[in-house]
Amino acid sequence: MTRSQLKRARAPEHKTERRAAILRAAEALLRRDPAATFAVGEIARRAGLAKGTMYLYFGSREELLLAVHDTQMDEMFGALERALARPKAGADAAARAVLGFLRHRPEFFRLSTSCHGALEDSVSASVARDHREAVASRLVALGRRIEILHPGMRPGEGATLLKNSYALMLGLWQLAASPLRVTASAPGQQEPEALRIDFESQLAVALKDLWNAAVRRGEGRLA
């Protein structure tokens, strides 16, 4: 193989490595700065790349953050898939998988919220469409896995359970997480009592209730 052929053969690998380095740099900055106030230049420096190189891989800062969110969504789906692949997997296994993922990715919901806004006007229509189609594909695939585990469920109810679970998770997080600007403006000030939520324990109970109710509804059809 000539030198030019070798260079061309390695180019896709280098592109994949660079893209992964950019995503890792953005994730590291998100852990330090969940509000994502950092600029593209800071991500580039952390990834060891020129700022202009960033735009060869992502059309905008928001597109990059959406790619990070997509990666984390894949991680969450993967954690659930592994949990549900075990014998007699059920609500407890699903809740443990979700909570384990969220402990590892505390920035997940804040990023999810900002990315939803970006889909409206900060990324191209094709990027937004690809994102939604990828999420839909994962929902359908994992939903079918849930329906196989619980034969009483009707087609589509597995995906519906996953969508309801996500809505529950995000809604509870929004109640539990004080906005960063509020926390910064009044350090040490307690939240209103109704919003003092033990997020992990309350989410675990709520997810188990939701999943168990869906399973019981399906089992009732088989009785």
C-alpha cells in the first residue's frame, strides 16, 4: 500500500477519533458547568484541536451539545437493555438501571432541557429530524423487548411505558432541581418545603409504581 493510500485508509479512523475527542471534551466541561456557558473555543482547546476544526464535525455549538445528549441517551437505553436482559427482570431492575445512569451523568436532564429548545431554532431541520428518528428507533426496539418480557402488553405499550417513564423522570427532576441562577443568588437559602425532594428515592418509587401498574394491566388481560 502506498503512503497516499495508507493516509486515505486512516482518514475515517482519524475523523472518528477526533469526533469522539470533541464529545469527551464537551462532556467534561458539562460536568463542571452544567449550564453549558462555555464557548466552542474552550471545547476545542480541551480536545486539543483548532477552533475551526470543530465546525468540520458539528455545524454549531448547539449541534455539538445535541450530539453529546444523543450519546448519553444511547447510554441510558443501553443500561436499560442490559438490565432487562437478565432473567425475571422487571420494575426493580429498570429503576436501578436508570438511577445508576443518572448518578454517572448528573448533567443529563439539564442538557436534555437545553437541547429540546435547540431543536426549535438552533440546529438544522435535518439534524433535528435525525435526532428524533434515532430516539424513536430506540424506543420501539426497547419497547418490543419489554413486551416480550410481559406478554400481556399490547403492541406499542412497551414504548409508551418508556415515554411515560421519561416524562416522569424529567418532570420530577425539574421540581427537584433549583435553577442555577436562583441557587447562586441566594446561597444557603432553603427551597420551599413542597419542593424539597429526595430525587433518587422518590424517582425509584415512582418508576416502580409506573412499571408495576403497566405489567399488572397486561397480566389482567391474560387472566
